[in-house]
Amino acid sequence: MGQRSLRSRRTLFERESELAAAEEALRELTGLHRDSGEPPERPRGALLAFAGRAGIGKTTLLAEVRRRAAAKGCTVLSARGGDQEQGVAFHVARQLLQPQLAGAPEPELRDRLGSWYAIVGPALGLCAPAEGAPPDQQGLRDGLDWVLTHLAVQRAPMVLVLDDAHWADPESLSWLAAFAPRAEQLPLLLAVAYRPDELPDHAEAFRGLPGRAGQRPIGLEPLSAAAVARLVREDLGTQADDAFCRECWAVTAGNPFEAVELTAKVRDRGLTPTEAGAHLLRDLAAAVKGSGLIARLERLGPSTVRFAWACAVLGTEIHPTLAAAVAGLGSEEAADAADALRGARILTGADTLEFVHPLIATAVYRAIPGGVRVALHGQAAWCVVDEGLGPSAAARHLLETHPDGDAWVVHQLRAAARETLRAGAPDAARRYLARALREPPPFEDRAAVLYELGCASLLTEPATTVNHLRAALEEPIAAPELRHHIVYRLSQVLAHSDRLAEASETLAREIRVTGDARVRLRMQSEQFMWDAFRADEPESPARSRRLARLADRLTGRELTERYVIGLRAWDATLRGEPAHVALHHAERALAGGFGWAEADRGFEVPVLVALTFMYADRPGRSEELFATGIADFEAQGWHGAHLSFGYTLLGYLRYRRGRLAEAEDFVRAGLRLAERVGPGTPVHWYAVGILIEILLARGRITEAAQTGEDYAFEAPFPAAVTFPDAQTVHGQLLLARGLTKDAAAELAAAGRRLDPRGMRNPAWCPWQLHLARAESHDAPERAVATALEAVNRARQYGTPSAIGQALRAAADVSSGSARVKFLEESVGHLERSPAAYELACALVALGTELRRAGRPKEAAEHLYRGLDAAVQCGADGLVEEARDELAAAGLRPRRLHSTETDTLTARERAAAALIVRGRGTDEIADELHTDEPTVVRLLSAVYRKVGTDRSGLGPALGERVAP
């Protein structure tokens, strides 16, 4: 490494502006102003991005940044992308983070990483992947964010240097590109360099990252003739004349690497650096790169050439003994070759070798004859496995070999795919398995490889997964268990791709030919589940009857039986059977327990059981289940669709309890996660639909309409049933906007879709309640009939919230004394329910009617109660309505006081102070060095204790929320 260090201390010519930017960033990072030397409020991180073509001096510039950072007492993390390691998942992340964590005993490492140990540990090579489902890519990125954030805070100030970012592996590069904007909020300077013309497609986001002061990446330009002259004279002495220096600049085009190598050649050849010898420079320059470099290498002898080829195949961080094994050389012969290559300035280092410059490594690799290169990669794979480095280290070499029907190759690639997939890199696993399929695998293993390939593509390419799994089913399968797993996975991916009918049909075909009773029951349970989600199921009532008969026979002794019983509970909820029936089956399903992250199972049934409790006015039980489920998702590292569902539906639960501010924060957090998963997915429909309902409840109709427009929340609606029903929410939005005819048409269509399927519970889908309100404008008698039918259905279901809500809708479309009667009964029911917002609405409506009926004392009591309840809920529109009614009655609204303000914890006060200042939850997470879900929980506690939401928080707390 001596030569590389020597080069890194070379004078940097014409890089003054780049070094000034680096120096300024380091001063701010270490807490010193440019002139005064006084510390600022806090150290400030930054991003420095340098872009330039090969040999332009990026590596030397980053080496100087590292040197200056170390001199200022910074912790320095370094990594370098490698041409040969681009396909090795987390190669760069491991270079950066592994040295900071490796070597600690396992208990200490578990303590330092906490719940992230099993998620990020395998990706960073700190522990073996655990059995079971791997973390999703977003969960893994969140874990890496956490690790780097905590290292930056604990070992501040910190400088992270990434050279040759264009060659970084996709997993590391996409993570760092997403993390980079956060550097300014941390005591962290992130300095990266890359070749812009070689940046891969998956790194396009990285290309646009800003440099200092919000500028684009700093582009490095070739050296001027004057700078090359100074460089030449620094190396060769002042006797180098102007003509000689000018020719050096001409033949190198101002490329610093080529200029340095050229002066070294001049020195080695003993040329006098004058005009008389200038004509020899072009030949010498040609020897620095390309064919000239290869000719120079070949003059070192065949053994040395073969050793250089082996090093080029191995890439970076080359161990001499491994290179010797790949090259087929003895130890002494390999040592002589390494010495010769060091002397020729091709390699550097001792215990670990590397090429002097990536340009040299690339030239050597490309010069290897095609057949020899393939053979060397094959040899490297054998040697890597023989050294005990594992199949993942060998897999990248096997990708470069030709298919030859070798069972050993298939075995290694499958093993590497399993390791990589469990570590959270499905794309890399898919590449390995696709190569294994081309080998090809032994005939009896082909179905298994196709199944594994389908599983690896599940989260990123569902359509491809379907093709692979269907192809697997067409292969001869000796093991019945494998066939069953293929069918389960195929039905799952079809369902999650909004192809529920195909998912059901796939299971139905297999049920007919399956002889194992337990397997058949499992498949029936899956079919029942997907049919329950189908909006176009033709025989829903018949399916409900079959499900009821089956569930009544089962005892819940094992997981599949409990899933069937859980589905029975949900079906009872949809159909509006008495709530106690649904609750009975829900408790039966939970008696033996089931987690939300069971291996080879979906999370749908546990969610449906939790929702059964919610609709049945048991929100405490429901929240308990959601909290457990979200904890399961987080522990598993599932921070994509799974966690989005969890937070979105938890927000829905808070909405139904009337805690609208908390609900909005939870749902917005879920929507942010859903957006990372992708638009048009079921979780996206859930999040947008619930957010619209919350905004309408808060009286923000314009914002709700804009949200619907922004997210194209309109027909065609998804084929899957969603909670809430998307078409019904769209009708509700139209009604709120005053488009009563359009709303009536949409809501009636929802009824025609749901009623024939037996989905008649207004607690689950209140389409009739909104339809009655829409019809009242043009068909008041029909509106009353619609509302009364909904009341009857609510009474059949039997929960106070459902009955109270339906009675309020009946009041809305009635007149005279019937209106007051319905509202009084509505309030009576809602007072016994957890539906605080619905109660607030009913109280204000009743107070309004009593005022109009000339009963001011009773009106005042209900209006004051309604106002208090609306404020507690965060229903701003309803608050204004109640205030207007009180004013119309000649009454003044009471001033609200909080008695719980002083119970806020320090972190709750800090979060409250930041939200008052207009910060978003993501910004607060950065400020408090935590994650968004934690911030949402902190803010939810604040709103609950203070008795207001974000908009009223400042006046309610005043200076008491100051950190």
C-alpha cells in the first residue's frame, strides 16, 4: 500500500475550489467557523459529490479529504466500488460499516444493534441469516439508516468516503442515494466520487444528488498545460523544459493519472526531460493504458501475466494466496509475480493486493482471452469455496461461466441465493437462480429451482413470479410438499396482484386432486380468504354457508383451523350477523394464537380478526392485536406493504374511535410507506381511502377532494375488497362536495355490487347511510326508506355504534319530531359506544334541532357537549358548526383548558415543539434521531393529553412545549 499512500500525498493541481469546498464542509462538521474559530449552534453535515471521467483525479482528491478529516479528529469510513464486485450484494455497505461493528462478541453486538440485529446483521456479514421470511428491502434500508445514523451520532464527527460509486452494488448504492440528503441533519460528511458516463440505471437518483450549498455534483476538469508542467517538474525536476512539458500535456490530454504514470515511465527509462526527447512521449504514453499497458505486462513473463489475470478476476482486496490458487502458481512463483507487478506499478500492497488504478484493472481484465477468462472465473469459484468463503462469494464468479449441466454449480448458486435472499437482496438472488436454471439443473430439481426463482422475484416482479411458479407446476414434482408450497405461493402472488379470481381458481384445481386432508383444509382456508376479498365473487352466499359449516366442525387445534375460524368471524361481520356471533368466532380463532408474520402465511387473517373486534365496538382488543402485529412486522424487518397496512389500519381504528388527529398522522405514515411500495397497490387504495374519510370528518373537504385527485381515487376501483370500500368513500366525497346526483349514482352502484354478495353490515360499509343523504335532495321518501333499512340492518348487527350512526342518518333525511326522536335515540346508543366522533356529530345535530324546536336549555347542554367532544376529536369543521349554533342561540362557547399538559414527557414536549414549528414527522424523526413510527406515537400521546390536534397545539401549550 506504500505506493498508493505516496500518490495520495502528491500535490493536487488545479483542485483549489474542490479542496475549499471540502475544507468548508469539514470546518462546519467539526464545529468551527471559517474565520472566528467559534463553534456554531451545532455541527452541520454535508454531501460532497465529485464527478469526472476515469483518471481525472477523483481517488486522489478523496484521499486528501480522508487525510484532512483524520487530522481534524473525525471518524472516517471508507469504501470503494469494484468493477468485478458490482453484483455482490451489500459489498460497499460491508466495507463501510463492518469494520465499525465486527470483532465484538455476539452479546455485545446484539446489544448495540438491538432489534435490528437479525435484520441488518446478515446483510453486513455480522451473523448468519435466520430461518424464515427475509426482511423487505425497505425494512433493510431503514435498518442500515439506523446503524449509520447511530454511528454518526456516537462517533461524531464522521466522514464517509465512497470512491468509484458507479461500480457500487445496487443494494448499497440505492441505500446511500436515499440516505445522502439526511447527511446535513447529522454530524456526517458524505463524500462520493463517480464517473457520470458509467453510472448504472439503478443509480439515476444518485446522479442528481446535490453537492455543497445545493449545487449539482462538482465536475472535475482535465488539468491545464500549466498544471501539467508543474506536475512534471515536481516529479522530474526543474530541468524539464517548456516544450517537453507541453508535449506531456498534449499526449495525456490533461489527465492526471496518465500524466503521473508518464513521468514515472520517463524516470524509469532515464530520459532527459527536454525538447530533444519529447518525441518519445507518445510511445511512452501508449504504454500507460490499453494495448501498451498489456504489451508491457506481457514482457514480464507468462507466470506474471497469469497472476495479474487472476488478480483482475478476483477484483479488489486480493489475497495473494487465493490469487496464486486461481492462477495455478506455487507460492514462490506467485510471490515473484507479485513483486514484478509491483515494480511495474500495476499492483500495490503486500498482505492484500490491489491494482494501482481501476483503469489498469479494467485493461488487464479485458485483455484476458474470453475462454481463459471464463475458465479463471470457474477456478476462482472453486478456490473461494475451498477457502471456506461460502457460496455467496463464489456466485459472482459462477455468473461468468458457461452453462455446462454441472450439478455442483447449481448447488452453489441455489445456496448463494438462499443466503442472499435471507439477507434482504432478492435481486441478487434472482440473478443467481436464473443462472442456475440455465446450467441447467438436474431434471428432478428443475421445479424446485423455478419455485425458488419465483420466491426471489415475489416483491419486485410479481408477473415474472407467476410465470416461474406456473412453469414449476408443469414440471414433474416428486415431493408433494414442494407442489403444495408452489400452489400457496402462486395463489398469494396472484391475489396480491389484484388477480383474486385466478388465485381462487388455482387453489380450487389443486383441492380437487389433493389427497392429504390437512393440506386440503389449508388450501380451502386460503381459497375462502381470497374469495372473501373478491369484489366479483359470483357465489358469495354459498361460500359463506360452506365456510360456516366447516368452521363449526373445527376445534382450532392447529393454525389452519384457527385461520378458517378467523375467516368465519370476518364473514359474519361482513354479512351483518349479530356481533356476538362474530366475536365468539374471533375469540375461538385467537385461543391457540397466531402471529402476523407466520412463516409461509399471509397476514390477512390476523388483520381480519383484529378488524372484527373494531367493528364490534371492541377497539381496545383490536388495538392490542394491531400493536402486536406491527411489532411482528418491525421485528421481521417488514417496512414496506406490511407495515403500511399496519399503520394505515391502526389509523382507521383511531378514526373510528374519534381520535382524528392521531388517525391522520398514522394514515399519512402508512401512505408514505405505501408510496414507496408503489401506486395502484391494495395498500395504496386503503391509505388514500381512509385519509379521505378522515379529512372529511375534520371538515377539510377541499383537501380531501385534492387528495382524491392527486391519487386518482376514482373508477376503476380495485378488484379486491378494501377497508373502507373505495367506491363508497368516493361516493361520500362526491356528497361532501355537493354533487348529490353523482354521489347517489356511485353509492347505489356500490350497493348493487355488495348486496348480492350478502355484505350488508352498515358498520363495515355505510353505503346506505350516505346514499340516503344523497337521495334526500331529489327523492326524500326513498331516502327515508333507504335509511330505515340501514337502521334495521344495524339493529341486526347490534353494536351501539352501528345503530347510533344509522339512526343519525335516518334523522338527517327525516323531518319534524321524527328527526329529534331519531337523534335522541342515536345519542343514547353512541354514548355506550367508542365512536366519539359520531357521538359529537349526533350531539351537535340534536342540539341544533332542539334549538330550532324552542328548547334552549336542552339545546345548550347538547351543543356544549358536542363542542367539547368535537374539539377532543380534532373535528375542526364540526367545532365551527357547534360554535355557530351556540352563537345563534345567544350563547358563548366555553374556553377549553387542559389539565394534563404538565404530564408530557421530555420527548413528547420536544416532538410537540417541532410540530408547532411546522416540521413534518420525517423531519422530527431526524431531529430526535428516531424513526417516523415512534414520532407518530409521541404526537398521538401529545394530542391525547392536551386535548387538541396539531392546529390547536401551539395556543394550548404556549411556551410549555419548549425543549
